[in-house]
Amino acid sequence: MESEKRHEIFINDKKFEVFEEKMTGSQIKALANIPPGNRLFLEVPGKVRPDKPIADTEIVEMKSGERFYDLPVGQVGVNRTIGRMSF
């Protein structure tokens, strides 16, 4: 069931507005037209913990400002911090 609360999330640096309180990994991928075989990740701020992989069937609570990205199968990482370095 949809709620009245709007959440702004980012998928591959593109902003999306969602009204669902919870979405599965598959639903998040579909929203951004991510190929079903790609892996989805939730960015974890800072460098203390690695980004969290999100399985297609995993239910994710939507929170405004959260950032997701995908990687093709076989790609083990990507430097997503170029141009965002803080000193």
C-alpha cells in the first residue's frame, strides 16, 4: 500500500521520487531501468563499512537522500568518489 509520504532517493546519481515506504531490490532496479542481472548496492557514507549489496528480493525501507547504484555481474568495484573528495 502506498503512503502519502514522498521520498527522494538517488539511483546512479539520478533523483527519483517514490511514495512507497518499502521497496524490493527488483522494484528499485526497475524504477531506474537497471538490467535485472546487475547487482544493486546501497551507498554507506564514510569509509568505515563497505556499501551494502541489495538482493532482488530484499525489502528496503525508503529514506529520503539514500543513494543506490548498480554494477554489472563480474565488475567488483568502481571509484564513485572522484570529484567528491573532502579534505
